[in-house]
Amino acid sequence: MKSTDVLDDSPLGVEGLLSVVGQNFEPSLQALERARIFAEPFLSSQQLDYGENCLSHADALASLVKSLGGSDDMQAAAYLAFASEHLNKPQELIAKAFGDSHAALAMETMRLMQLQQQARTRSAGNTRGQVQIEFVRRMLLAFSRDLRVVVLRLASRLQTLRYLHAHKKPGFDDVASESLQVFAPLANRLGIWQIKWEMEDLAFRLLEPDTYKQVASWLEDKRVEREAQVEQSRQWLAAQLNVQGINAQVQGRPKHIYSIIKKMRGKSLDFSQVRDLRALRVIVSSVDDCYRALSLVHAHMRPLDNEFDDYIAKPKSNGYQSLHTVVSDNAGRVIEIQIRTTTMHAHAEFGVAAHWAYKEAGTKGYAGAALSDAQAKKMAVLRQLLAWERDLNQAAHAHTEGSSQADEDKIYVLTPQAAIVELPVQATPIDFAYSLHTDLGHRCRGAKVDGLMVPLSTPLRNGQTVEVMAAKEGGPSRDWLNPELGFLGSHRAKAKVRAWFNAQVLNQTMARGRELVEKLLQREGKTALKLDELAGELGFPSAAQLFEVVGKDEFSLKTIETYLRPSVALPDDDERLLRKTQKTKTTTSPSGVLVVGVDSLMTQLARCCRPAPPDDLGGFVTRGKGVSVHRSSCKNFIQLAIYSPDRVIPVAWGARHSNEALYPVDIQIVANDRQGLLRDISEVFAKDKLNVIGVQTQSIKDIAWMTFTVEVGDASKLNKVLGVVKDVSGVRTARRHQG
């Protein structure tokens, strides 16, 4: 719609305008009449983007809504929705003039129309048309909390198609495609056949006029003969039903051209092969009469095989009920007959539009009033919207294995450039920023919604335009992760904030590791050594990964020191120690370790891997501190053996080792953090009579990383304890530290 500044900067203001408008309102006028008087000055000289006069469109829309059974208030919304675009403060103004209910309905309807117009404008001339059609589908669903908004939108689109057809307007294939792919399927789901059939025929005629005209001409060729045959059959069936005492209306039923074309294409038929061009509809007063009428039809006409459907016993997914049968008369002419009750017919023609009462009277959660039993049953039509969403989801994700998107409520908001952004309900401006770009989310410091500054914790609503105010640099606040403050509503944004803080912790760890490595290089006089080359020689892809493991104390600086001084002459004591390894004597150290080839030697159990019987062992002769005893699988020992194989000596558990000796062992546990977790795990060790001599614990994004140091005489018995620990609620993994 072309915009206008009718009320912008008006010296009268809202109250003044209401006073002027009020002079034209007679007290006896109903809301519909007042709404038209109110809207006429704004709409009479305006045109929609395809050329139709805006007031004429609103008149036709109100008439359509009336034909569907909509109340005067709903018809009034047809005028107020279009008028709202020309008002400076439409919500406030309409609410004061007509009430909050009218204002809400008008604003939601116009907001949906604007969103779809912007979606279509953005998709014009590019390859993203199908993507934008999917957005329109999702938006319709998002606005379907009030069915009146959806039906107003359906009726408005039907009027648009009527205008384009009547005025032979070319160049609106996008509108026609959207109608066939989005609006007609929705009307079908809601059971509003009156809109569905006409919309399909008009849209297809705009898209494929030659095909439409060809089928229409085939129908016209024998139209008079076919109509005479249908009338003859109608009169005969009505008379037979009357004889049987069945009160019924028998009507000829038109076949819609689009349905004929779909059948021809779907079943690869020629027009001459389409057998059910003649159709009758029988409307009776009860379900029993439906089956009595069916029995009469089948008794006098031959039913065709596989051409009977009982939608009364088994209704369609959108609630449609009727008996369908295809029969041939004595002359061999095929005719399709539908049999239904008056109530079924009303639902078939108008669908959910036949149930306005629940909305107009108010529903629990909408206007606070409780539903009657009858109204509660009618609420089942809302399920059709969910079913429609599943249809769309299956079509959009047919190449994937399901999607959880259909299970989550969505809203749709706009960027200042009119790009549509899909967000979960309760999303905030920060969620919006993160959906555009992770860095923009980190730097978000403020936001404008529909041009007004709002707190960052403000929940967004459908159709709002959001603009992010961002700092040049910086990161998120920890307050954003506090659920009680309501800064974030999407799991995706929360994950990005947590990732940012985890990265900060990692950066600090790497900085510590770099500092330790650089100090070592300074002590060794190796500052000219390239850090990436050093990392590569030590088996790491990059210096950053070396810094990370050093900063976490997972890689010993002594390993780096050994690499830096592989050819340094040994002190005299170390030389004598290594020479002793050539002897054939063995001795058992006080630690219970048998050192092969050494007469008398100091030994120490390595802290990095904490060996305990019956672990396989390896010994490494240190500088001035005797033999360091490692588990043979220890990563540090393996690195030492690579760079100084001459210092590796055989060691094993000696005769002094007994079950009475105790050895410290590290157990690493990863678990979902919760209250009482440390207590529950400690109780497991206590029940197995394991002495805990040390505990280290750290919690990162609700995950607890715990290291227990326990004393054991036989490490092989740990497997049983670890199995019990894994059964503790929340524990993900429990294993012995590998070193």
C-alpha cells in the first residue's frame, strides 16, 4: 500500500482527532458503520500496490467476511486494519475510538499483511522465492493464535485475486503462486471450501491462462447437455428420496476447473477420461438419513469399484464429514454424489468460520471467559493449524530425518532493511542480535523496537522491527545467562554466550601456558627457537595446543626441558648412576619397585600418572633426583623415552610390594553439576573403604569436572568402584587418570 502522512505531525493530536471524528458518529451507529466512516477519509484516495482502490478492497473484504458468518465487529476490522497504516499512533487511537479488542484485531491483521508484502518484495527477481514462501507460511501460523486474523487474511487475498482477474492484471505471478502454495492449502486445512475452490481457480488462471481456457472450453462444449443430464438426475433422486420419506435438498454441484486439472495431471488422464464431471450433493437432517440415502442410491444405480469413501465414520484430518460415492445410471453416465447433514454441509463450506461463537464470545486465555461444552468441542479446529504446520514441515524437510521446529512456537520480526527473522517465543533483542551474527550479539548494548528504545530483556512480538545498538568491541554480560533476569529466550543465543565465556577461560589457560614455556626458554637460552617448531617436535599441531596442555598442567615442563638439552653432559652422579644400570644386580626400593641393573638407588613414583600395582612400569633416570617411575602408558614417559632413550631403565613391582602398601591414584569424573553431587560420590568411596586424600573440582557451564585422589593397594580393583560411581545420578564419565 502506498503510504500517507495523514496524521503525522497533526496539530490536533490523538484527542483532537477523536473529537473531530466523533462529530461524524451517530450514537445509534454500530461498530461496522462507524469503522467505515472512520476509515473512509484515509482509504478513499489510496491504492494498493496492484492498483485496487483501498476503500473498495475493504468494502469487498467486509462483504466476504459477512458471507462467512463473521460478526459486525470482525467486518469492522476490515476497515480499521487498512486505516491503521495511515495513523501515527494506531493502537492508541483505535483503542480509544472502538475499544482494545478492535484495536488488537486490526493491528494484528495489518501487521501480518505488511510482513507478507515485505517478504514478497524481498523475493522478487531472485532465487529465494521459495524460501520467502516458507516464511509466509510460518508467519501465518504464528499469527493464527487468533483465527479471525487468518480468515481476514484469506478473504483479503481472495479479493485481490478477484480484482486481478477482473481487470486482467499481468505480472502478479508471485501473488498467484503464493495463493496456491500457501493460502489455498490453509483454507483447505481450516475446511473453508468456499474460499479454497475459488482461490485455486483464480490463481491457476493467472499462472496458466492458456491451460485454464482450454479445460474451460472442453467443459463448455457439452455444458448444456451435461447440465440437462444433471438436472434430470437431480429431479429423479429428489423424488425417490421423498417417496422413502427422507427430507432432503438435492443440488447440482459444480466441478472446479483447478480440481479437474489436478486430477488430469495427478493420474495422467486425458479430459475424456475424467469421469466425474457430473456431480450432485444431497443434504439431509440426520446421520441415519445419510446412510438411508446412500442405500437408495446404490439400490437404483451401479456403484463403481473403489469409488466410495465414508468420511462420516472416518472424518478427514480437517474435520470434513460426508459420504462420497461414484455411480453410473441406466444410460452408463457416471455421476458423483455427496451425502451429508446440514451441520456437515455448514462445516464443509465454511470450516472454522462456522464456529465464530467461541472467538466472539471470548475464550479462556483470550478474554478470560470459560467455554461451554459445545464451544470447547469447537476449539478442536485449532488442531488443524498444528496439522497444517506438520504438513508444511514435512514438505520443507522431506530430505531430512525430522525436525523439532514444528514443536516450537515461533515469532517473526524484521530488520530495518525488512529482512524477516524467525525467533522462538519469548525471544529478546539480544536473541535477535545473535540470530543475525554472533559478534553482533556479543557487542549488543541496546535496541530499538519499532523506533523506540526498549530494555534488552523486552520480549519481542510478531511483526516488530528491531534495530540493534552495538559497541565497537566487547563481550556479553554474565547477567545474560541468569534465567531470572530474562535477557535470553533462545537456546542458540545462550550457547553462544556460554561459548564466549569458555573461550575467555581457555585464553587465560593458554596465556599461562605461554608464559611458562617462554620462561623455560629464557632459562635455557633458547629464546630464538620458534614456538610452532617446538610444538611440532613435541607432537602438537600448533603452539596454541602446546600452551593449552601446559597451562592445564597436563604436560610437564620437564619434558620440554629434556628435549631442549638432549646432549648436555651428565653430572658425575648421573654418569655413575647410568653406569650402574649396566650391572646385573637388581634391588627393591623402599617404594616397593624393583629396579633392574642398579645396586642402590633413590626412586620416586611419578605424580603425573600415579602408578600403583599391578600397572606396567617404566623408569626414567632424572638429573639429580634418581629414577622417576611411571606407568608405561603415561604420555609424559612416552615423550621422555622418545627424546632420551638412553635414560630409560626397566623397573617392576618388587618383593616388598604387598597388599598392605597404599598408593595414591587419581580418578577423573565428569558430571552434570547439581546440589549434593560431591557428597554422593564421596559416599561411594567411603562404602568401599577407599581413603580420599584430595579433591579438586571445577564447574563450567553446568558441567562439573572433578578429580579425586584415593589410596589403593591394588589398582585393578578400581573398576568395580568406577562402575558404581558411573551409576550416581548425573555422572557422565568416571575413569582413572591416564597421565
